[in-house]
Amino acid sequence: MSELRLSPNWPHVDAPSPARRTPWLRDALAAEPEDGRTPTLTDELRCDVCVVGGGFTGLWTALEILRRAPGTDVVLIEADVCGGGASGANAGFLMPMWARFSSLVAIGGHEEARRIGEASAAAVDEIVDFADAHGIDVGHRRGPWMWAASAPAQRGAWQRTLDDLHRAGIEPLHRITADEARRTVGTRSHYGAVLDPGCATLQPAALVRGLRRVALDAGIRIHERTPLTALRAAEGRTVRVRTPYGGVHADRVVLAVNAWAGQIEDLGRRMVTVASDTLLSRPVPERLRALGWHGEVSVCDSRRRLNYYRTTPDGRLLFGKGGSGVAFGDLGPSTLWGDALRPAELRAHLGRLFPELADVPVDMSWTAPVEYSVTSLPFAGWLKSVPGVCYAAGYSGDGVGPSRLMAKVLASFVLGTSDEWSRSAFTRTPTGWFPPEPVRYPGARFVLPALRAVEAREDRGGRVPDLVKRLVSVF
């Protein structure tokens, strides 16, 4: 009988201490305290669809299934609390997928890339409208996202994307000068940029907890602090979802576990999980205004270990740094939680870009896992080992908006619908692969310092030989 047993390092039932919660989740839980509606699963249930994972992907999928097929019996289990994973720890950038257009073209062609890009732009409005309609205070602000060059070597990093968009007959991204890029957020270290005006920022954990409330009100049964331990093909072409104290028998199962998907079958060959460090300052609205940064613009730069920064409605600065660390083998994302792994480096990059904010008081800094796919795009498919189980993963640091699209893919899968989503580019399993263990971890331990050295040289205005760039680009 087909069975998939999960690693002992799979998420466990004990919730992190309040001190380890991100400020997003801490505030969201304070706004909507424990209500007793999502108890730990302690018995056997039967349902049509079981969703594993209570983040953006799992909750959007559960709601999308009910929207299309009212009356479907959906059970959702979550190892911690809804939002306890990456959805409650990310930076809260709500963006279309135009910046990934060249990657979409590579796997689906210009027409499919344009369709997905337009759907992702519509998803920004859908998510904001959903929050408004259901009274979810996500603190969203509409404003442009800037793809910037924060060192001279990054200038023109967006040119291939602009060329592909032009060939597709669309121009959602707009080039701005270096002076405009500097004045927009008050830094002297921007050397050009493009803007996507159709973006927003929000409080991610507030959105997750709001989705949880809406899902419960819609009749979806949710069991928090209920980790998955195994999947097994059962009688009648059903799947048994095993948990520590109970189980679920379902006709179909959705795995919406993001970074943890790398521990399942061969998905770890299609994605690599790394740590991203983030800090959130205490409110400093006067200092932000003094820079000329009035809050609506969010920014990512163009380095491989990107810097990302934005402000919040109450005048806080969020600043993050990708590629801070990597975990070995099946230890995976479970070890990439807690305090920032490289706080000094995080502060150094903040100080280089915004020397006036180098001493900004910090509310909290943290690290969280991010799974990067070989294509930089999310992907979905069916497990080989246990029939009736589908998955989505590979968000590559951009999950708030694309999770809405992946929910459409997963809903089409489990409902047996043949449509533009079940046949979309997202359903084409990436053909590339990352080296397996025991090669991957020591390789990453070598590449990450090399990437840091490349960044430092470029930040000083130096030139990095093309051969060195090619060597470090494997990560």
C-alpha cells in the first residue's frame, strides 16, 4: 500500500513561544485572540478534501474550492497556528508577477506569460477587495513597487524583462532615472530602477488570520496544532492523513506546506530552502519624512541576495536581506526560525542604503525560511508515492499575490476541472535541479560567502570577473 512518512524534523505540534513570534503574528493574534474554534485533531474524520497547511496557499485553496463547489466538505490541518509559517513572517509585498515575466516566458511562452501576468495583477485587487469585504484590517496601502539597482553593477538588471514585456505587447513596468529612484525613498545608493504601479503592501499575518475566520464561517473545519505525520493510500481510493492523535480520510489531499515541501519525494531537487533575515523598526515617522520617503513605495534591489525595504502605516521601517543561511538536508526549514542569523550584515546593508537610519531602534528582527525553485516560479503537481495528493511550492520569496493564483490551480486539480489553471505553466514540473545532499549543504556554505564578497566588491564600485559571477550563480 502506498505510503509517505514524514521526517521527524517535520513541523511539530508545539507552538513557538510568544517571544519567537514575528511582530506581524504577535499583533494579529492579539487582535483576534484564541477562540476555541480550531482544536487539535484527536479523532478520525471523513471529508471530501483535506488541506494541509494554514497559510495563504492552504486557506485560499479551501475557500476557492467552496466558491466553485458549494457543499464540498473541506478539513484543514495546520501544525502550528494559521499564519505560524512563512505567511506570517514575510515582508507583506503584494505584487503582480511582471518582474518574473521572463521566467514565465521560458516555461510557457509569451501568450501564457501575459495571461498569468494579467491574472496576477487582478489578484492584487482581489485580495484587497476580499479584505475590505470581510472587515479584515490588513493595513494595506496601494503604491508602486520599485525594482532598483542599489550598486552600479546592478544597472539594467531588468532589461531582459522589459524586452520580453515589449515583445508581448504590454508595458506594466516603467523605467525611472537614478535621480528619481533616489528621491523616491531618500537614498543616495540607487542607480536606476523600474516601477510597477499596481502593487500594495499589507500586514501579512492579519490577512492570514482573517482568512482563517472567513474559512471557519464558511463551514471549513480547521484543526490547528495538528501536524501531518504520514500519508497513506486507503480503501476506496481515498487517502488517510495521519496526525499524532487522529486522522482524516479524504478523497483528495492538498499539501500547502511551502518550504517544507522540499522534504517530500524529489521536490527537494527542484527547490532550495534558505533563510531570509528581516527587521522591523519601532515607529520613526519623522525620520522617514525627513528622508522624503512618504511611505507608499516598496523596494527590492537587483542582487542575488536581495535587499528589500518598505514602511508601514504607523511609520515603521521594514528592512530585509535574503540568503542569510541554509540548512542541511531534511533538517530543512525547521532550523531556519528565530532571531536573525546575520544581524550585523542586516544592519550594515541598512546603514549603507540609509545612513540616516543606521541607528533606528528595532522592535524585532527574525529569520524565516524561503524556498527558491529552479525557475524562480511556484509550481504544482501530484505526488507519485500516494495517489490523490497534490501540492504547490516554490514561491521564491513572493507568495502573497501568487498564492491566490496557485489556489486556483489546486482547486482545479482536486475538483477534476480541465481549465486554464489545471493546464497552466505552473503545472509544468521544473526540469532543472539543485545538487542533492551531501553536496548541496557544503556547496551552499561555499557559495554564500562568495556571494557576500561579490556584493561587497560591487557595492564599493569594483568589477567582478565574469567567471566568478558564473561560479556563484549556481546558487
